[in-house]
Amino acid sequence: MDVRTMTKKYVGQRITRNEDPRLLTGQALFTDDVHLPGMLHAAFLRSDYAHARIKRIDTSKALERPGVVAVYTAADMGDFWKPGPLLVPPPTAVPGAVFHKRTQIPLAKDKVRHMGEPIAVVIAESRYIAEDALEDIEVEFEPLPAVVGLEEALSPDAALVHDDLESNLAAHVIQEKGNYEEAKAKADVILQRRIVVDRGAAAAMENRGVVVNWDDKAQELTVWDTTQAPIPLRNGLAAMLGLSEHQVRVIAPFVGGGFGPKIMMFQPEEVLLPWASMRLKRPIKWIEDRRENFLATTQERGQIHDVEIALTKDGRILGLKDVFIHDTGAYDPYGMTVPLNTQCHAVGAYDIANYYTEVKMVFTNKMIVTPVRGAGRPQGIFVIERMLDLAAKELGLSPIEIRKRNFIPPDKFPYEHNIIDQAFAPLIFDSGNYPAVLEKAAAMINYEYFVKEEQPRLRAEGKHVGIGIVSFIETTGVGPYEGARITVGASGKVNVVTGVGTQGQGHFTSFAQIVADQLGVDVRDVHVVTGDTAQFHWGTGTFASRGAVVAGNAIHAAAVKVRAKILQWGSKLLDVPEEELELADGKVRVADMPEKAISLGELAVIANPLRGTVEPGTEPGLEATDYFGPQYGATANGAHAMILEVDPETMMVEIKKYVAVEDCGTVLNPLILEGQIQGGLSMGLGNAYYEKLEYDNNGQLLNASLMDYLLVRSTDMPKQIELGHEETKSPLNPIGSKGVGEAGAIPVPSLFAQALENALADYNLEITEMPLSPNKLYEMVYKK
Amino acid sequence: MHNPRPGLPEFDYVRPASLSEASRFLAEHQGEARPFMGGTDTFVRMRDGFWKEKYIVDVKRLDGMGDITFDPSTGLTIGAAVNMNRVIDSPEVQEHYPLLAEAAKTVASFQLRSRATIVGNICNASPAGDTIGACIVMGGVLKVHGLDGEREVPLTGFFVGPGKTVLKPGDIVTAIRFPVLPQGHAGRYIKLGRNALSDLAIVGVTAFAYPDDTPSGYRFKLALASVAPVPLVPEKAEEILTGKPITDETIAEAAQAAMDACNPIDDVRGSARYRKYMVRNLTRRAVTDVLNRLQ
Ligand SMILES: Cc1cc2nc3c(=O)[nH]c(=O)nc-3n(C[C@H](O)[C@H](O)[C@H](O)COP(=O)(O)OP(=O)(O)OC[C@H]3O[C@@H](n4cnc5c(N)ncnc54)[C@H](O)[C@@H]3O)c2cc1C
């Protein structure tokens, strides 16, 4: 692109967010802000049992309660009662893969499979009445033994979560690159460990919610939903309800945090309420409360790994073998995305020629597992980074040195892994400079100085300070595609619409920056619309760190087209060749004679004439639509480092300094990037030391409240956070961007473990489990 | 267990014109009426379905309930309705009873403390109450208005079990009174949650001492939170610290005695084992801090 045509460049600038004035003054519309005349309210009767047969349901008393409009159970749903669709295809791309599809159901019929599973819905004039009526419903259960532990799930005498299967095995996938056993035979050092990662909650600030309105006169259904994927939800609901896509409008308004569970579609609540609204011909609202969110919003991370790593004596990895069990909960609607991500991330940023990875996915009587920020990646990174740390100790190498000896070298990209990733395509890392990123992190945390000077001094003072440094990769920006339509209006303002939903990522700003640069307008004059299927018809959603990459590049492509139109019109009207024009200040003008100009607003009117004739092939207006689908996903990477202090008498931890260096390709807006990293970091810290969903042997979730489930607060965040960037542009898209939405969360547990071991060096501690807590760590250290 | 469907039930809000009227109303509606101050325990318990009161009785505006008064010859009186932020900010508290401010500062957050009260913390009788230990070791006495008029109730023996006290139907605590403290006193409250701030205590240790004619040269008072069904005074540990010259060994012995005195439970927030060890470690620390402050 000609630099001359750009007066002010927004991409890469640290500009404040376009959406914040609305959000900060309470003007933004969230699902619960939708109030419609005659609106009814829904409440769900949820199972208190993790596993039980339903012998009898009697709703007659509930129906008698004044103000109750309807009560539905599975028996009332007729043909509409169906298991949900499989959202991700089965892993047939992997030879020999086994997969048993058992997707969630709208209301439990003859048995309940997890605590919190909906059994009935009451629809009433108010939420109060609806909730009171839940107590009127009688359900007779026959409790069954609950399947809770991952290994126990596979034992031959385990109860069956799905009676029609032979066992609780949901899937079995083996992938191999090279030949691990041969590599092992040549190794000097072989380490074996069991590594365990347990569940946490996504715990978005806004719980889930749905408002539905069937307009019987217009024969149109409108659904406001806290979804991350409005368009696929619209398509699916239309199909289920026998409507055309044009009769269904799904709006994902502002959403207070997605973090993955809101990409899980066709959840019982969002399927049932549209159906009920069509029958009752009235609008219905359901807003999840926090306890429901703990029980019935999808969760993640439970895995048990048996890992073996084979190395030469100078610390080169010859091979890695990882056999693990992945907990999918009661159903598996999200296919194998999470465990496949784990398989693709357990190789980390390293050049590993021989890799054997085997996963058994199991059904348990716990809430369904679907991606939560990180989506299997933190587990994979935890496995490889931990094994490298242990190998480094064994070989007397520093954590930095062992990583440098194994990184994929910068000249080896694109690097093919010969295994299949979550998109069922071969895993290829497109670009990166891993050593540079690690070195930058080491320099920013002052690694050498700390280890040689500061740590010995502080230790002599009796302080237990530790340092850690890890690296990680993040597969991002997966296909298939997104699209966008860009229109310059008569006011000169620019409208951008795209199909993805937004949950706080700053899309209204970063997307506007891309467009403002192309069209030479003020970034505040670019209005972005996301998440309304009436505005844009095609697309998939916001997930897998793909918004900026896939939607961002679609927007870029559409903006390039509009720019071309503007130049064409400008050249004709100003009577100069296109090369002599520039777009700036909301005008197209002659670069050398800025007073010779037409504003984009005027041009928009001219481009959409009311009378006269147009040339054949003319499309009206300054508008264009375009799409982008990457060849394969871009792989970002980073290195995080931290210094922490542990109080060995309580095991309370204070993080003194935290450094995160990211390479997510072209940085659109550093301010937004920092927000993403800091937010991810807080979730990662939760996964490391604070947050754990505690299920007991009966499958009861013991800490289903924010009093007992401990979220990370600002006072637990590092005292000092410094961010650094490396930019290796992705060759896979014109902007050169890679995703970063999950990056902050991914390396934290592995980093935390390394730093803790370093701080407690005199206790000879080995951490192979996450999440920990001060209590748990204390018991680990003093168990002898 | 939790209420599977949390939500406030319906209740009537009653605001009596006088303490006698309030006491009478509470006694007449025994088991279905409850007085409240900040309501930060009351409404949470009701929402979670533990309490099903029909009447919520607002007594916080009645005579003197909102005042803090200090008299150098008789001591400090904090009205039952005074919120914790006001206690923390009070110059008299800071000067003469700093331990109370130190303990109150560990309660939740600024927002919560602008409603929560010390009397509410005491009457709620949770073993985890953060300000209770400070009130016990400084000799706090409750002023109570009941059916038979006013009386004073000391905190010793006040707590009967989790959420249970010796208060009778119709009793309303109007204030907590503290005597003038001995010269040269010092105190320390160490709260251990699962994070840096705002969690409930999984262990809390209060230590308080003043110079006295004893073998150690001090009189020591201790109280432990979250390690027994009621706020616990480890008397043996107090005796050790008072009855022997202070050395590292004495402190360790007292800390061990505190640990042995407590009987915590395992729950989702912490194991009994960890809690016991924390009592030992934090008692040692709190006593050491107090000794440093005494000098
Ligand atoms: C988010 C949150 C965090 C919290 N964190 C902490 C914490 O860190 N540490 C801690 O100790 N507590 C904590 N609590 C609990 C609570 O805030 C405290 O116990 C507080 O001191 C209660 O005071 P209150 O005035 O709000 O009590 P209320 O709710 O008004 O009353 C509590 C109890 O005392 C009785 N009562 C109140 N006033 C009187 C009276 N005058 N006479 C007789 N009986 C009376 C009530 O009937 C009720 O049984 C927390 C609570 C919440 C909601």
C-alpha cells in the first residue's frame, strides 16, 4: 500500500475503546435489559442428584399455582424433544478413532446424568412465581451410583452414564509422529510422571440469559441470547422449529464475558424457550443465576496424564509419550476439540520428532465439558513445560537453556507436526521466533541478575523468593470463515457489520481501526455492529482466539473493496488518476492539492443516485461485502516469567513481578492486547492457585457459590505486570495477525509451578498437579 | 446444605418506635422475627433459605444505637448500628483501641464494611467473625435491652454454638462497651483466608497483652477464629505466656497449646489439618508481633 495515501494510521495505536462510553455510563444493552410487554419468566427445575433414574414427575400442583402459565417436562415436548446436534464433527480424520456421540438433551427424560441437569421448566407471570412453582413439582428419583473419578469411570464395574454404551468411554484417539519407542531406545534420560489437572469455572461476570419473542402476526422469532455464536444458533433454531432462517433473528447484545461456555450452543434453555414462546405466543425471559451458572454452565480442564519424555544427556528431546484421560462430563456435544487441543499443545514450542499421544475421553456424572479460555491448551502446555523443568533439574540445566536447546528454529517454519488438530487439518505452525520471545522475557524479568544477585541476598534474609520462566504456543484463528459488509453513509460515517458476537474483546475499536486506516476516516466515525443476524447473514462466531484474525481480515478485505470504489469515483469526479488521490479526513482528495476534494458523505450520495442512469455492472453505494477464510490457523506464541514470594508457614503467595511477552503477529491495539493478557492471566492464576470445582464422590458440586469458589481478585494479581511484544507477522492473512484471546491463561499454571518449586528449593518439591491452593501446597510440603 | 433455588422470601419490614416496643414485638413473634443492623448476614442467610423469618425488625435508628462515645475514665461505647468503616475511622478507636480497627479492616471490603457492624458480627456468632476476638480480649461487654429492661452481658460465655448465643427472645443489643485498657497494651489480629483479601477467615488469631506483675511481665489474652464451633479462647496458651519468662521456646509452647486447644473441621474451604497448623504458626507470629509492639 502506498504510504502517501495514509495521513494517520490507527492500526497499532493505543487508542481508547469506542464502546467504553456506552458501557461505563450503563447505556449498553445486555440481555437482561430487554423488557417486552406481556413478557413471561422461566425457571428450571434442576436435578439435585448427579445420577438417578426418574420414576415419576408430577407437575399438577405447580400448574394450579396462580400466575403459572405452563409447565413442561420431556413428556410434553413430543417430537421436539431431541438430543442437541454435535457442534464439532467427530474425529474421523484420525485413523482408528473411536467416538460415541451423546449430546445433551433439552429436559431429562428417564434419567438425570449430572447435578443441575434440567428436568422441567415453569413459565409464569414473574420469576418469583416461577421459582415458587418449582417447589410444587414432585419428582420421584431412584438414585444411582455416580461416576466421578476419571480412572474410575473406565473401571469395568463403574456405573454407566449412558446405559446403551458398553462403558463410559466416549472416545479414543491415538496419534503418532515418528516412532516414540525407537527414540526412547536411544535416550540417555527417560522421565515418567503422572500429571493431573482439575476443573474450574469460566465464571463470566454475566451469567447466561435468553429472551425470546414469537411475533405471531409477523410470524417471526426474535431471540436475545448471551451467545458467542449468533448465526449458527439462528440456523439451528430455524431448522429445529421448522422456520426459515429469515423468520429467526438472533441478537447477541453486549455480553459480560464469554470465555468459551457461551459458544456452547443449543443449551436446553435456549432451545426450550423459543419453542415455548411459539406455543404461548408471548415473550419469555430467563436469566441464569449464579448457582445455576456453577451447576449448568459448561466447564473444563479435568485430565489425567501419564507422560514419558526421552532426552539426550545434553537435554535434546528425542521423544514424548503422553497417554491421558479427558473428562467430557455427562455429554460430548463439543466433540473432541478440547482433548485434540491438548494433543496439539503438549509438544509446546519444541522441535519434537517422535511423539505418541493417546487420549481416552470419558463420560462422568458431572457438568458437560466444552472449551473454557485455553480449551485444552493449558493442560498440554502444563505437561510439556513441567516435563522440561523436571528434565532440566535432572540434567543440571537452567529452564532457559533446556528450552533454547529444543525450540523449533526460526528458519524451520512452516513447521509440520504430522498430527491432526482441532480443525481436523494437519497441525502446522505458520511462523514465529521462539528464542527471541524467550530471551526478551528473560531480559525483562532480569533473570540472570535475579538468580545470581538478588535471590541469594533475599534467601539469606530468610525470604522464599522464586523465579520462573516458560514458553508456550497457542493455535489461533481457525476457519472456516467470517464475513463483513461495510457501508459509507450520507453523513460520511462508516458502518461495519459482521456476524461474530462480542463479549468484551474491544471489537468496536480494533475492527474500526482496520477500516479507518483503509478509508481515511476518524476511528470514532466507524460504527461496528456485531452479533445481530438481521444485519449479517453468514459466519460462525467468536471462539478459538479467532475474532481479530478471521473477522478482522474479512473486514479488512471489505474495506479494501470500498476503498477501491471510492478511488474509482474520486478519480472520475475530480478528474485525476487514482494514483494521485488520497483518502484522509473523511475525504477523497488530490494528494498534492488537498483543497481539491469530495467528502465521503457526498460521494455516498452520488454513488446512490435517485434519478438518471448508471453504467452497466454498477453496484449502488459505497458498500462492499467480503469474506475471509484462512488456509489453516495461525499459531501465536509467548513467554511468561514471574518472581514470587512464598510464606512457607502458610503457603500464601505474593507475585512480585510478572512479565508476559507475546507474539501475536500484527498488534492492532496494544491497549486492548494488554487487557486480554491481564484478563487471561487472572484466569490462569485462578487455575493455578485459587479456583477449583470440588465435586464429591456423589457428584455433588460442593462449592457452587462465589463465597466458596474463590475467584482471583485484583489484590491477588501481580504487584507489577510488564508486557512485551515480538511481531512475527502471520503469512496466512493480509493483516498478519494471530489470535491472543486465550494466551494470557495458557502458560500460567506451568509458570506458577516452576516458580513455586524455585522459591521452595530447600523443600525439594515437585509439582505435577493443578489447581493448587495454599492449603494443598502446605499439605504436600509437610506430608512427611 | 444450600437452598437449590436461592432467593429472598417474602417478609414484613417492621420499624418499632422504641426499644420496649421492639423487645415486645420480638418476644411476641419468637422464632419468626429478627432484629438486624447492617443485614449483611441476615439477608444472605434468608436468601440461602437458612432463615425463614416473617418479620425483619429494624432497630438501628433507636436511642443511641448510632453513636460512638469515649470517656477517658469509663472507656469506649460503640452503638450497635455503627458500621465498621466508622469504627475504623474513629480517632478514639485508633488511639485507644487500635486492635479493634485492625481486626475490622480485615472484614471483606470497604463496601461491605459500610453496612456491616461489630455487634452484628458478634450476634451472628459465626466462629469466623473477624472482630469477635478483639472484642473478647479487650473485655467487651454487651449492653442489652430485653423485656425486663437494660442489662449488661459479658462476651465470656456469650457464645453457645455456631449462630447461637445466650440472648433471649426480645433481647436487643444496643451497644458494646469496652473498659479503659491497661497502660502499654498492644494487640494483633492475623487473618488467614485463601487469598490476599476479602475471603472469610479459615483461621484468625487475636493476641493482646499488657505489662503486668507476672512471671513473664505481661498478661496475655488470645482468641481464635474458625477453629471450633464458637470463638475460642486457648486458656492454656494464655497461661504459658503469662506464667513463664518469654523466650522463643515459651512462644512455641504457647503456639502448640493453642493448636492443641482447637478442634476445627474439614470443609470445602480448608482442611482441619491445615487449620490446626495455621493456628500454631500464626499464634507464634501474632504473639511475636505483639511483643514487638509492646516494646
Ligand atoms: C460478601 C460478604 C463478605 C463477608 N466477609 C466477612 C469477613 O471477611 N469477616 C467477617 O467476620 N464477616 C464477614 N461477613 C459477614 C458479615 O458481614 C459480618 O458478620 C457482619 O459483621 C454482620 O454485621 P451486620 O450488621 O450486617 O449483621 P446483621 O446481618 O444485621 O445481623 C447479624 C445477626 O445478628 C443479629 N443481630 C444484629 N443486630 C442485633 C442486635 N442489635 N441485637 C441482637 N441481635 C442482633 C441478627 O438478628 C443476625 O442474627 C461477610 C458477609 C458478606 C455478605
